Amino acid sequence: MIFMAQRPLDVLNRALGSSVLVGLKGGREFRGKLSGFDMHINLVLEETDEIHGHEAVKRYGTMVIRGDSVIFISPAE
């Protein structure tokens, strides 16, 4: 079986318009619809909620997250 390497920006491009979970330095997590990003992994999320455990604790709406604070980005369920 042959696996083709995926570039991180290609993976993010495919996730545009989808819900993602974003983990930040300091342990905060946000879930929202990925509406944009740039080469520095600065992210624009819409309909954003702050998540603690598996529950939303605060609604932020549209949010810009600076790329150097991002630890991970994962498809949200």
C-alpha cells in the first residue's frame, strides 16, 4: 500500500467550511467552522464555542486565532 504525503495547508484547505477543534497553548480549546487561514496558520473560525471537557461553556461567534498559539487542529464531532 502506498501513502502519499499530505501537506498541512492542503489538509486545512479541505477542512474549510467544516467544524474543527483547535487546541491552544495554555490548554484552552475552541470549536467552530473553519472559514479561513493563512500560511502562518492564523485561523478564522465562525460560530465559535470555547470547550471545557466535551461541553461548550462560552459562545464567541467569529474569532481570529493567531497561528503561533495553536497546538493542534482536528476535525470536530
